[in-house]
Amino acid sequence: MLMAVALIVIVIGSVLFHFASPWWTTPLASNWQQMDDMLTVTLAMTSLFFIVICCFLIYTVLRYRHREGRRAVYEPDNKKLERWLIGITTVGIASLLAPGLFVYAKYVNPPQEAMLLEVLGQQWQWHYRFAGADGKLGRSDARFVSAANPFGLQPDDADGQDDLLVAGNEVHLPLNQPVKVLLRSNDVLHDFYVPPFRARMNIVPGQMSSFWFTPTKLGRYEALCAQLCGIGHPNMRGFVVVEDPATFQAWLKKQPTFAMSMVASAAPGTSAGASPQVAQGEALAQSKGCVACHTVDGSPRVGPTWKGLYGKTETMADGSSALVDEAYLQNFIRNPQTRSVKGFPPIMPKIELSDEELAALVTYIGSLGSSPPAAPEQKAQR
């Protein structure tokens, strides 16, 4: 009897919790109401089976409970019951899967007028690319990835010269304009997910995946990675800003083309008077994903800001202190898990860098502080 009462409490409590639950889906901001409908169908079907099965258990516990003088009848099989169970299970599974197949077919077949947006995932940041005036995206390959070319675009491909590159974690989209999202990864498995759009897709290294959606509400929406992509996975966040078409076009015109970025990387010192080594370090900070955890404007993030870091005395998690100089930065970048800065989680991964790249990155960090390092390229030679 106690078991039956417990099951009744579980069923009633589960139903009440559903209607009083604080974990409802976020407000819809795209055309994919069908996704919400599928979630509702799935929840309704599984809830029905949950209630029916629990009620059946309650019935059997009460109906066939132990009584003095009664013995259970051994029945090794029941063909009629098995046929009923197979039939009901088949209908239930088909009811769950069939509508989803139709929704998925629409999800991966965008309309002809859809705008192209490429999302590139890497540990631990997002990059974005729009097609230029020709409406085509240039070819890309992992062998072309470098500090100067983090997108890995083929340098001699004419279709890619006018592609518009968005290196930061924020991308803008026009309101009520269908968008076909092409996805690829530079390293490991990622998953681009914007919850209010009900839109997400796995990104498998070496493959291209895609989906489409139409943003229907103005706003700034958080994007995240829905796959465990490494130790810095929680920091792999970005934003999608939905705005009116005129504002979007004004923003898009400010983005550099691939040709412009290659010219800038080939012309040392042209970016705000930076030296070639500082420019290389800045490019490495972007391509290696350092900017996902460290800022250059003093704002807080999961790692110490690089602004004013060089020459500062840091307190370690073990209570010791250390002067942030060239040797400190080089050792910390080479072996980030050996020491931990107080107040920051020890999540920095080991990044493979050549001696030249390491010197450039340290020089760039030093250029953001009050006491830059002295001639690190000369020290590296000694």
C-alpha cells in the first residue's frame, strides 16, 4: 500500500510541477514556432505514457498485492499482450518522430532569398563571415589558417576577396530577413546555439553543416556553444544583434573585407602605429582564442585583463606574489597549469606557439601596460 501511495504522489507532484515550473522556454524570436510545437508534442506524449505506466503500476500493486492463502499464477508469455505492447509502442514512437522529420526537412532547406552567414567555431570564440557584393563566399581550408588568416580563406580565390569578416564574438543581423547559417570548426566539435531562435546545429571539424532562420524581434541575444568543446567551453559565448535593415547595412559597411585584412597584415605597423611584432601578437591573440578570456580594456572576464598587466605584481592562489615581466608571461603561457592567479579559475589551456610567436604575444601584452618589455626579439636570440 505504501508503494501505491508513493506512486500516486509522484504522478500528481510531477503534473503540478510542470504547470508551476519556472523553467519555461525563452520567448520566441524567430520563425521556428514549429520547434516549440514539437517540444510540446514530445512533452505531451511522454507525459501521457508516464501517467499511464504509473497508473498501471499502481493498479498492479493494489490488485496483485500479497494476501494470505493466495498464490501467484506463473505465465511465461502472453502473445496477445505482446502484440498490444508492440502496436502501442510503434504508434507512440511514430507519433514522436514523424512530425520532427518534416520540421527538420524545412530546417535545413532555406529559401532562395536567404542571406549567407558563416559561423566559424574555435577554442574558445566565434568568428563570422558574410558574402560580399558577389553574393558568394570564398573557399576555405584548414591549411590556410594562420595568425593573419584565422578564417583559413584561400588567398588566391577571387570569390573570397570581398568577403566581410567579423572577428569578434558579436554579429548583427537584419530584422525579418531569412539567414542561411553555414557552420565549420577550426579544431574540435562545437555547436552554435541561440536559444531564443530555437536554432542550433553541431559543427563537426572537416565538415560543413547548415540551418536557417528568420529573426522576428529586435534585440541582443546570447549565442553559446552547446557542446563540451574543452576546458574553456563556458567562455565560448557571443551575441547576435537583430536590428532594422538600415542599421544593419551601416554596421556591415564598417566590416573589413578579406582583401583588406590581408593588406593590413602584409603592411607592418599600419594598425594604429603598431610595430610588426605587436601586430603579430595582436593577430595571435585573436587566432588563438586568447580574447575569449582576456580583455584589453580593463573590463573583467574569466582571465586577468591585459591592460596594465605588464609590470604589475600578481598574487597567486597559494598566497605568493610574482612580478609580471617577460619571463613570467613566457613561463605562464608555456605552462599555464603550474601556477594560478588568485581570483581566477585555473582553466587556461596550453597553447602551442613557436618562440617567435611567443615573443610577439608577450610584446603585444607588454604594449598594453605601462612598462613594455625591452627588445624581446633580442632576448630570444641569446
